[in-house]
Amino acid sequence: MEIDIQKNVLEANDTQADINRKYFKEKNVFVLNMMSSPGSGKTQTLCKTFEKLLPDIRTGVIVGDICTDNDAIRLEKTGVQAEQINTDKFGGDCHLEANLILESAKKFKAADLDLLVVENIGNLVCPAEFDIGEDARAVVLSVTEGEDKPVKYPLMFQVADMAILNKIDLLPYLDFDAKLAVANMHQVHPNMPVFELSAKTGQGFEPWIEWLKTKVSEKTGKKL
Amino acid sequence: MEIDIQKNVLEANDTQADINRKYFKEKNVFVLNMMSSPGSGKTQTLCKTFEKLLPDIRTGVIVGDICTDNDAIRLEKTGVQAEQINTDKFGGDCHLEANLILESAKKFKAADLDLLVVENIGNLVCPAEFDIGEDARAVVLSVTEGEDKPVKYPLMFQVADMAILNKIDLLPYLDFDAKLAVANMHQVHPNMPVFELSAKTGQGFEPWIEWLKTKVSEKTGKKL
């Protein structure tokens, strides 16, 4: 019965995700769902990303956390509008569902946005199961987490359209084989683009920014 | 309805957890449930811990992962019996439930164990909701994850009996305020013991080993 109910919850979410997708198409905004373990550096990556995109790309961000608006406050310092979702009101949900996303998205002047990023709750498992109507999914893995995470948590890497391997500035101090980590990603998702970068130093950001600009341009028709 | 069903699932789990607790009492074994984000270093911490406990404390470990038996293989090299649970058979569950634990526990010669550790699935949210009949809960936070995780994921730190702050060998290379991290833990769980250590170098292990030996001794009556 547990599995049937989970199936119903996922089906209801998928229906709402299709509604979201239609809304985002009308608004002509590219939506990126960014997922990872807690502490992989999603927020820091987004801060540096927004600094490079603004003001040319009009950007907003929805931030999911169980508690606190720490991340929204950090992100707003870059100049983006940030909308925080806290799931402690909903039993401390471990992921964001499509209905919460649409509710938050309506708080933006979405007609004026080119890019809407959803920073999902830090969890390498459950958010992968919930379509939110996004155009693309990013997974962030930090080099401190170990090379085998893609094969231990394969669904997340299978549903992602690209991956960021973050915190490469720490490689000299770790026993971490970046080539093996990328090979493990490609074992579960062949040919997925992987951007190795450091959100702290800015090293390796250009290919990721180019990827994002291309995607925004393809969706919105805006020349960048 | 989703919330009601979740409640039923949790209630069924609690009932099974009580059965587990009775089983572990009969077997006179201390059970520790170790939880954390992916990549915090649970396995490495346990490898070093088992090296210090064996053969005086007869130890077994149940290892939860969605996929792979990588961690069980690593742990068995210390000489412990390791039983892997993979949840990909159960829809890729993001946590371990009490029924799976009892099934695995019965594969041990539990009459001969003083300590049974459960290395839970890497997830800082969902495992906190599922009682498995354990005697104590440990949460591992790595210094690479950021100081604010205890306030962003409070339930995990509230249900834990103690915390390990791992990877302190990396502190010189990070902007991480260990005092603030501990203060955040104590904000959500006043006076919780916190052991700052490095599973890589072995630094700081003694207080944690002493805590564990005391707990095993209290439960089993064995002098250590």
C-alpha cells in the first residue's frame, strides 16, 4: 500500500508539473532545478553565477530549505529576487513539490525574468523523484563527498541534465580522484556534461556560464 | 491524505522498532544508528572506530545504501561482519526502516555481539523520522558542509544523542567556524556531546571511543 500511495503522490505531482511547464512557457522563462547533498555549495555556486549573469540575464531564485531563510538572504545580496520556501510547515518535507514551486513562481514578476533557478532542499535522494516543471536539472557534487556517490545514488545523476563538480580548490588536500568521479557519473549517465569548478575561487566557471547562457537563449529567444 | 498515510507508515515503523528493541535487549547488544549527509565520512569514521574496538568489543555493522556494497566491503576489511541493505529493491528508499533492520540483524550471531552499528543511508532528513529500535543515534557532520546545517536540518540534530564533527584535518583550508557549528548544534539540542575528530588522521578519536565504550558497557554489563 505504501508503494501505491507513493505512486499517487508522484502522479499528482507530475500533473501539477505539467501545469507549471505550461506557465513557464507562457512566461518565456528558463527554469533550472539545482539539486545536491547538503553542503555541496549550491548557494555559493549560485551567488557567483548570478554575479556573472546580472544584469544581462534577468534572474530570480526559489530557495528550498526545511528551516531558515539563510540562503535567500545570501542570494539576495547579488541583486536577484529570492523567494524562500520552508517545508517545516509541511512536516519537514525533504524535497520541493510542483505545487509549492508554482505558488512561489507567481510572486516573481515572471514576465520580466529570463532565468528562474530553484535551489532544492539538500538531499541526494528524494528531490530526484519530483518533477517541478523545470527545463533542466543540475546536480552538484562536491569533491569532499567521495567519488562513488553517483553509483550509490544513481537516480539523481540519471535525471540530471548536467553536473557540477564543486570545490576543486580543495583537491590538493584530499584523496579524491576527479577522473574517477566523472567516470562514475558517466557510468550512470553517459555523456552528461560535467563542469569542474570552485565556487570559492571562481576557477572553471566559464564553461558552466556558457552552458547556462546557451540554454536560456534557446528557451527565451534572447540573444546573449 | 498524504500526511495521514505518512503517519500510518511511521506508526507501523514505530511498532516494529519496539519489537527490534526487545530483540536487541534479549541479545544484550548495544545498537547505534549513525546518520549523516552523503559524503560526511561515516564509513571512514567507522573503519577507524572498529580498528580501535576490535577484538575487545565484538562488533557488527549493517550498512544501508540505495545501490552498491562498496561500504560493506570497506568495513569488512577491519574484521567486522558487515550486512549490506540495498533499498533499490524497495523503490530506492531514502532511509532504513525497522523491518529491514531486524531482518539483517538476524543474519548476525547477535548473541556474540556487544555492539551493532547501523550506517544509515546518506540523507540528513528522512532517516531522522524512522526509529529502528536503536539504543542511541549519532549524527556526523563534516566541516566541509557549512556551519548552519544544524539549524537548517534541525530534526536530525534533535533526535541525535551525540554528534561527530568530522574532517577537522581540513579546517586550515576552509572558511569554517567550528565553534559556530557546535553552537548551532546546541541551539537545536542543548548540551548534546560533540566530538571533533578526523577519520583520516585519527585526531580527536579518544573521547568518542570512550563515549562508545561506556555506552556498550552500560547496556551489556561488560567491563571495558
